[in-house]
Amino acid sequence: MQGDRLYWWQTRWFVLAAVIVAAIPLIWPAIPPIVDLPGHMGRYRVQLDRDVYPWLNDWYKFEWSLIGNLGIDLLIEPLAPLIGLEPAVKLIVLSIPMLTVGGLLWIAHEVHGRIPATALFALPLAYGYPFQFGFVNFALSMGLALCLFGLWLRMARLGQIRWRAVVFVPLSCLLWVCHTFGWGVLGVLAFSSEMIRQHDHRKDAGGGHWFQSWVRAGVGCIPLALPMVLMVAWRSGADVTGQTADFFYWRTKIAWVLMALRDRWLWFDVASMAVIYLVLFKALRDPRIEYSRHLGLSALMMLAVYIVLPRIVFGSAYADMRMAPFLIAIAVIAIRPKPGTTFRHAAILAALGLSFYAARLTATTISYALFARDYEEELAALPHVPVGARLISFVGHNCHNAWRMSRLEHLPAIALERRMAYTDDQWSMAGAQLLTARYTAAGGYAHDPTQIVTEVKCAREWWRPVNYALARFPRDAFDYVWLIRPPAYNPRYTAGLVPIWRAPGGTSVLFRIDHSVPAPEASDEELGVPKWLILRMQRRRARLERAMAQIREERAERRERLERLREEQEH
């Protein structure tokens, strides 16, 4: 198997085909149906056209700054004027799985000299859960990080160490700008590979101490270190917010590695992960295959980072979840055949791996086509929304975190992208992205997650019950209300809301607000707010009133002291 002959899964034609077919699920949908992407598209519209539509500046503050989360934000600047915003976003997103598949196969080739048959089982992870969630800048940076790691390995194999040091200074900075996570993962992969290279080199020279290899690997990775300066500058800014919290949530960490292929069908996605774990287990037990030290160390170091990484980093949730599919993918491509393995055994594994890849791509294509149909049905409301309208949207959700996410959570942002309308689903966290909401008239209904509503109050969630949201949102601040597949609600709370569009056979409806009709009055109990939450709100209100009273007293005392000082000075 290590001779000059290349088998079909090791040829360039196969690699090219595997990369191209990775894009198939995204070809049909006009808008890639991944959860957060519509919200990002709304931000891109403000970014591109805030000077053309001046009211966007009244609602949103958009300010360019150097942050580690600008991948697609920068790429649409040249692309959108050429082909349009939606085609530009689709083209970029379509390239992400292709980069990921190409990067994994390139790494496998550089490490093993040939692409092992088992590497094909890693390819479906290009459509892992983080991609389905719509973390597009992150996913783009990870695809690029894998390709850059392949380049790092190739230049080391060719002995171009000094030239590599020169090239990777700007490349690492560009990767950091795309997304910080990709740069961090590249650093982990590069350090582990350099450690093995240094150890083997010293061993051939008569040494081989692991501590020396560790030190030399750190020195070898210095060309990747410049973004650390950018990181310090970014996180020390005056407007930066966001906490880092939720360390060692073992239950969720275990869940992320079990749902790394989560999409639509629980049984199919879990069974697919079982196949991957069976391959990983087989490498431990089968005498004909093994783990390479090179990528095995990389996988172990990524596992250590995954364990230490908290759930929330700088205010961005699901930080540890994002690493899970790539950790598993590196572990899979670390498997290789032992010397003497027969072609028949390898060919069987390659055929099974290819069948697994094809099955996952077929399922994802069907799933995306169904989600795209949902998008088309709901977006039929947009022609009824005037350009520049003030729109508040409520998207139905549930408290039990159903396996199949609706992908509708940020669909209201397409009204911002297509109709330049205000929508309440934009993220607003200074320092985490370039856009923040500043429409003060909207009050507590200005930004994400106010667009998500449920039938009852969900524990440990900010989402409001639908009746509460309909009764309490500030009607003077908005012109239209868009309900997208809402849970059951009391029609009493839609008084003054005039329906102008309804989804055929569905529950979605677009209302125009009649400002001459007063909003319905209802107590918190009537609106489904739990008693414990009412008591908490009352206690919080009482604390706020006491604090305000104390502030008023302190101000009165200061005024009295100032008056006495003035009188003393006059005397």
C-alpha cells in the first residue's frame, strides 16, 4: 500500500470530485438554510447601504473596527457590488464545506504520504453542527485553517522552513481577522506537528528529549504569534463587552461530541456519529490499522483545548461546541494502514467511507431543500412590507430544544436585507461584531433574542411567552408585526393589529399596527408569567426604587452642602 501506485481514493481526480460534491446541498436554496445566516445578511445590508438609506443609521450603529470576526464581512465588500448581496453570501458559504473537505484530505496526504481509506469517514463533518448553526465566519476560518495547516506541513516536508516562517506571518494575521478561533486551532495543529518533527529530527541526530522538542516547537510557531498583539488591542478596547463563563459543563461537552452531525433526523444523525466512533474504535482494536503519532498528538491537544474551553468566550456562546466536529475529524484522518495491509481491506474501507459520505450528502441535500421550502413560504410576506418599515417579529420556538431546529430564528432579518426595514433580531454586543442596535424607542424589544417567543416561559431562557410579547411590546415604536409560525396565542392581544397577509394553510401572519387602538391591558398572571418570575421582578423593582431613592437623597444632601458652602463663602 505504500508503493508508487495510487488507488482511486488517493488520486487528484478523486480529491477534486470530493471537494466539488461537498457543495451540492447548498446549490438549490437561494438562501443557505443555516440558523444565524439571515441575521448576518441583515448586518451586511446595513454595512453596504447605510449611506443609501439614511434611516438605517437611525436604527443601527455600524462602525468598522479591527476585530477577530470579519471573514464574510470583508469578502462581501468587493463581491456584493458585482453579483448582488444574496448571491455573494451564497457563493462564500458554498465554498466553506469545499475548503473543509479539501483541507482534511490535504492534511491526510501530507502526514501519511497517501490518503488513507478511513479518511473518507471524516468528510461529512464539513456539515457539522457549528455550520448548521450558522457560525459562518467561524466555519470559514476553520476551512481556511485546515488548508493552511496542509500548507504548513507541505512546506516542512519540502524543507522550506525559513520561507514558511515568512509566509505565515501575514497568513496568520489574515486568518485571525477572519475569525479568532481558526487562528487558535491552526496554532494548536502547527505546534503539535512541529513538536513531532523536532522530536524526530533530534532523534535522528542522536537526541530526542521531549522538552527540547517542546521548546523548539514553540520557537518554530513564532511566525503565527503576531495576532496575539491584535487580540490584546481588540479585547482592551473601551467598547468591548462580553463575559467568559461556564467552564467544565461536562454534560453539554459530552452532548456536543454526540451531536456533531446534528441536522434534521435524530436517528440518522446519531447513527452517523455511531459509524464514526466505530471507525475510531476499530483503529484501536484492528491490527491492520493504527493512529499516526503526528495527527494523534494533534487530536489529543485539541481534546485538551476542548475540555478546558468554556461554553461562553467573550460573550459568544457555544465556544466549545464549535470545536467538536473538527476534533473528531482530525482524529479520523489520523488513522492509517499498517505496513502490509492488503488492497482488498483498504478498498472495502474506502468503499464504505465513500458510501457514508454520499449518504450524508444526500440527506443534507434533502434537508436543505425542505428548509428552503419553509423559507419561501414565510418570505412571501415581505412584498407586503414597505421599504423602511419599522417591523417587529416574533418567531415561534419551544422549550424542549427539539433536534430539528426550525432555521427560522433569524429569518426576520431578510426584511432588513431586502426591504431595509427595522427588525428586532440583530445581535447587539459591542466588540463582538460591527453592528449594534440603537433604536431606543424599541426599549426591551430592540435586538436578539426578543424575536423568539414560546407558549410559556422557558426556564433559564430570555424568551418571552407569545401573549406577553404581543401585549407588552411598544406599539408606538413599530408599524408592522410579523408572526412566524407562532405558538398558540390569545387573539385578544392582537387588538389593534390589522392582518394584511396570512400564510396559506399556516399560522404565520403579518399585521399592520393601527395606532389609534390602544394596546390591550393585562396583568402578568394573565400573560402567563410564572409567579416566581413575578416575585423576582417585584423584588428587582423594589431594589431599583430603593436605589433611586438613595440616589435622590444623596443628591439632596449634596445640594444642601453646596448651599451651605456658598453661604459660608458669602459671609
